[in-house]
Amino acid sequence: MAKLFLFLLFICKLALLADTVYDIRGASPLLDANMTQFLDKWRFDTITPVQSGVYPNVIVNGDPARTNIALTFDDAPDENNTAHLLDILKSRHIKAAFFMIGTTMEESNATVVKRADEEGHLVLNHTFTHPHLSNLDENNITDQLDRAATRIEEITGHYPILYRPPYGSINPLVVRTVNAHGLTTVLWSLDSLDWTLKDPDAVVENVTSHIRNGDIILMHRNHVSVAALPAVIDRLSKMGYTFVRLDELLGIKAYR
């Protein structure tokens, strides 16, 4: 009887996770067959252990019952595109999350990092040198995350406890190591594909046609996102979605 109860509890847990954890979406007719196949395989291999609970404390999306969504930008900072993104967000009174790379937070870019923090955006961890964490051992994973977080704290005064793995590259060792250090892995549920699509209009169409309640939208600090962002914001707002900061969307702390 006890074994039956535990089995039913496990099934209920899986059903609950299936209702709350999205798949990862984003598509465009401009993608070739090889890229589509690559994305489909990565998404399946990544989301399946998240949905089943094998990867604990790995977040893909917010609450599907609410129309709140969050913008996130990877690979900041730089002097030009990051500043342009901040200008657009400021003009539309939206707070976003910037996952920043430690080595690019040089003295010349410290001003834009400070600006992002001072204007109410999250400055979060995207490792120190942007490696595939799945290729590293425990010590090097820890070093990548701690060095980037320390650099962020030096500039902003905040030590981030939310991080995003470059390329979405995680495995059981990465997840265990991250969790052991009190960090939370934040992926995304909607890929804008700005990193591969060269057409801002295609990015806008991709995002607005695949949006769902609770989505975490992945964008980057590149010129394609800068060109697409105003239309993305305006169209999603007209569709009834509300932009909130990532920590608000998830109901968790961003900093130690």
C-alpha cells in the first residue's frame, strides 16, 4: 500500500510539473533544416529532465495562469547595443534582466552595467568566459560562476543568485554544482532567435506568434534585438501581456 501511495504521489508530481513547465518554443521559416533539427534536439534533451523533476531548481517559465511575461537579454555588456536596449526599455517603462559575461565587464563597460542596475534592471550571471558548462568539471563550473558574480557585485553592490548557462548547456553535474552553491538556473520558454535570424521583422513575428502567459523571452544584446525590441514590446502590450521583471515573474530573489 505504501509503495502504491508513493507511486501515485510521483505520478501526481509529474502531472503538476507538466501543467506548470512549458516547452521551449521559437521558430521561423528563415531557419534551415539543420538548425531546426539542432534546436529541436537541444530543446527535447533539456526540457525533458526539467519537466520530470530530474533537474531540480531549473526554471523555464513563470505562471501560465497569468498574462505576465519577462524580457531577458544575454551576453551583455557592450558599449553600444546594451545602451540602446536600455534606452528603449526606459522609454517604455519596462524592467528587464541582463545576463552578463564577466570578461566583458571591463572598465570601459562598467558605466553601462551600473546604468542597468541603477535604472532598476537585474544584472545577472552568465559565467565569466561564456563556456559550455557541460564540458567543465565541478571546480571550473564553480569558478566560472563565482568570478562573474563577484565582478557584478564589485560594480553594482549585488551578488546575483540567478544565472543562465551559455548556450543553455547543462547536465546533471552542472545542475548539482549550481544547486549546491545556492544558485538557481534560469532558462527560457520563448527563444526570439535573434542570435540566428538576421531580420528584425522575423524576430518580431516569431515572438508575437509564439507568446504564452508566463513566458521568459530570450533575446541578446545585438543589433537585431535593438531593431526588433520596440515592435516586440508594442505588439505584445497590445495583445494584453504585462511586462514584469524576471524576479517578480518567478516570485524569487535575484540577489544574495
